[in-house]
Amino acid sequence: MSNSTTVTEAVMSRRSIRAFSDKPVPLSVIQQVMETARWTPSGCNFQPWEGAILTGEPLRQLQEKMKVTPPQDPKEYSWSDPEVIPECKARLQQVGADMYTAMSIDRGDKAARGDFMAQNIVSFGAPAVLMVYFPRVMGAPQWSDVGMWLQTIMLLLREQGLDSCPQEFLSLYAKLIKEFVGVSDESHIFFCGIAIGYRDEEDPVNAFDRKREPLESKVQFLGFE
Amino acid sequence: MNVTEAVNSRRSVRSYQDKPVDRAILRRVLETAQRSPSGGNTQPWNAVMLTGEPLQKLLDKVAEVIPQGLAAYSPEYNIYPPELDGVYQERRFGIGEAMYAALDIPREDKASRLKWFARNFQAFGAPVLMLVHTPRYMGPPQWSDIGMWLQTVMLLLREEGLDSCAQEAWAVYTKQIRECVDIPDDHIFFCGLAIGWGERSDAVNSFPVPRAPLDEAVRWEGF
């Protein structure tokens, strides 16, 4: 990927990367990405997104704290409400099954699955992590704006040869993360982390086939020739 | 077109050329956009693409009720949080004032401003309108997934030379939309996306759009 990366190439080559190389990410590259991502649209131009980008020692310190802290209760928010719906549950189980099959982890091997889930805490070895939060007052449409910003960042990262993985998992440590980066728990909700780095090209967890619904089940066309 | 060019050249375009958009182009864009990420691979987005006769029917139906003003509104969610203030109100008014300044419509000229606002409901003359909906059981994180998908669509449209305008304004006429297109009752209608070839030299499409400096949104640790 390079500065000639088309949008289509960026969309098609982006995937959630769950094994990163230890190659560091230059500050100037991420700065450029974040500067450009300011041009993401938002309803009423609210630009509701906020974040902290951590690398090096501060990131390591935060991860050490998370390792010895139980997931918070109550949760910051529920990311899995739709999982009770059969079609959503089926999609989640499919992606999980495909991923663990690629990693040669048996369905019944709970210990191995648990170990892999715990890799979320260290963002799968990514050298940098964007922690995403915003004012609690924001409603569902503003969450959509934040999503637009996140996808803009992930596509711009592809242009720089970088990879990412959005991690709602990190919201299990929302209070801890906010305290660490100095953001008010009262005023702000923590949404997710974005792991940022270069993909490990060899690891099978980055290479399994990902499913999507056929377009016909998502979009109707009316009035076209 | 690279990603940076697409991000930088995307803007909410509010006047369009009278030129149709091929279904094949839109299919290509939407097929690629299916690769947008979503938590648990939920893929919560759904859409109806309207052009020609069915689009005109919707515009006509809404035009009939516009004179009723707020009495005809039927949004199914709050487009913006009622209690927002401070910097967010400044940003909201800032973009409105920038647009009306480009159009030479002063604050006092309420009639002209209202007339301009009503152009939302002609999709600003765009030949295609995409209507976005999602199951009601989806929570805020899934709305974020829909946002990722929407931005993917808007950037891919740029790559095709097309322009767009995301329009939450359509939410106020959800009732009329439901009368014209088949959106399941257990789905919520979110927004429209006007799609077409922009009149890029028009004043409304070329005024500078403000954005907050990066330091207001992002902090750095350990670099």
C-alpha cells in the first residue's frame, strides 16, 4: 500500500488484524492520518469524536494495569445486544469459528480461546493504540459520526501501509483507561480501542476468509433501468 | 483516486447536475462497501436506492406536507441531543452561517433560509437518494458500524467521480418515507444520502467548511 492506494484497494485490504509485527509506527505518519481524518463528516458538524493515542512506555504501563484488573462491572455499555438475535448470533459464531479454525484451535479448547481473547488487552501486539471516547450526552446518530471517523482513520492507515483492529473489548476497562489518559468518567463514555501497526504477514489469524451478506439482502433498488 | 484525495474532496454537496447515475456504478460501490467492518460482523446496515419515478413520488409526497411545518414531523429518534451546548452549538451554527454566507442569505431573511432548508427534501436535485434503515434492536455501537459503512460508501462514490450529501433531515418525514418505500416496521429509519454528479463550482459547494484543530480531539502519549 502506498500513496497510490485507491479507496477500493483500501476497503478491500482492510481487515481486523490480530497479530502485529513489532515494527514501531512513526508519529508523523499517524499525525498525518489524524489530520486528514478531521475532514470526516458529522451531523451538524458536531465532530463528536475524541481520542488518545498511546505507544511505548505509557501503552505498556496501561496494559500492565489492565492485566491485573478484573473487567469492570457494570459494563460501560453493551456491545452485544443484537447477539440474542439468531441472524446476528450466527454471523458472530461464523467469524469466530473461521478465526479459530485458521489458528488450529479446537472449538472445545476453552483455555486456548481464553488465552487468545486476553490478547485483546495487549492489542494483539500492536505498537500503538487509539483509545476512542466522547461526551456521554451524544446519541445514536453521533455514534454513527464516530464510526465514520473510525473508518476514515482505518482506510487512511491502509494508504500508509498500516493495519488496524477496532476493539470494543477494551471497553471492559473503560474506567481504568479514562483515568489513565486523564478523561472524566462522568462526562465521557469510552467506546473502543483501535490497535495500530503493521500486520504479521505469516500469521494465519490474519488470513482467514471473512464472510459478508449478499448485497441483495441489504439493498433494494427502485426505479433504475 | 487515493484515500486521502477521497477524504479531502468529499464534502456535503448541495446542488447536482441533471445527469442520471448508472445502477452498475452504484452496485459496484455497494458491493465493495459490504467489506466495511462491524462489531461481531453484525453488518447492521440496510438501504433502499431510489431514482426516477419512485424518487419523484417520494419528493412529491413530502412536498405536500412541508407547508404544515413541524406538525408533519415524525422522526423516530433525536437527530441531535437536545441538551447539547457550548462548542457543539458553535460548530453547528458555524457551518450553517458559513453556508448561508456563501449563498448571500442573511440571518434576517428567514423565508429564504427556510426555502433553502426545504431543498433537503428534493435531495438537493440529486438523481439518486439512498434511504438507510436498521433493525430497532441495534444499539449505539451498531449505529457506529452503520457510520463506518456510510463513510465507506461516500469515499467509494468519490472514487467514481460521484458526490453525496448525508441527510439526517429526512428523518423528520419518516412517515411519508414509510408510505413510499418498504421499510419493515421493526426497523428504524436513520438518514438519506443524496447521490449524483455535483455542481462543484456552485457557491453552496465551494465555501470553506470549518473543522476543529486536531488538538481539540486527540491527545498523544509516549511518542
